[in-house]
Amino acid sequence: MSRLYRPQDDYDNWWALGSIVEFNDPYGERLRGRIVRTSSNPTYFHVEVRGRRYEVDLHEDNMEMVWGDDD
């Protein structure tokens, strides 16, 4: 029997390349983008938003996963 797969239940997908996240930009605006680079530091990411790349810290920039089809 099939069942609905929920990506948020698969912890291997959290904070991975291609994941959609929201974070606070340097001016406090909330942005949504896609992880395009990860680091050996598990809290440091590059996130692309509308063609611009941001260096994002998981904690300092209040980064959160976004689940669903919308970018």
C-alpha cells in the first residue's frame, strides 16, 4: 500500500543542496531561496535568491526550511 512521502520527515534532506529556505537578509527582510553551496561548517550556506547569492548562517540569520512546491 502506498503512502504520502513528506520530505520534512527525511532528515537527510534538511539543509541539503537544492533545499528551499527562508532567512533574514542583512537589512532584516525575510528572503526565500535555494541552497547552492554547503560548507564543512554545518551552519554556513550559500543561498541564491532571484539570481543573487547570500552567505547565510543557520542561527544568526534565522534560517528555516520551507516545505512544499513553491519557491
